[in-house]
Amino acid sequence: MPRIGVRELKIHVSEVVRDVRETRARYVVTHRGEPVAVIVPYSPREEEEPLTHEQAWDRFWETGEAAGRAWKSPLTAVEILDEMRR
């Protein structure tokens, strides 16, 4: 990840924002050589509230159940892993 000092960022903010927007680049912003911030591409997901532990586990189990319903192989996942290890 490229590093950019605060003073340099002030001068080149348009170019940095364009680079982040167009190439999804990330920058570490430094102040007197020490990292103080990270500029990352925007994601609507960043604005979402984080899940509680219970919500995360519920989503985990739902995903597992959905994968089980979509499973088309006559072999189980354990059997497939055993085959791969041989």
C-alpha cells in the first residue's frame, strides 16, 4: 500500500481520490512519518452496523444450511476431503 504524507496529500488530493475511485487503490496517510490513517475505496457495506455475535452465528448457520440444500454430489464433504488427501 503506498504511503503519502499529510502535506503531500493536501497538494495531490484530487489525484489520490481519482486513483482510489478508478483503480480501488489504498493509501496509508502519514504524519511526520507515522501512519495515522488509511484511505480506502468506498463500500456501502462500511455504513452498515456490525452484526452482533448472535446475528453472525445465525447467518453462519443459515449459510451452512443453504449450502447443504444446494449440495449435488453423492459424496459428503468429508468424503471429498478424504479423496483429495490420497
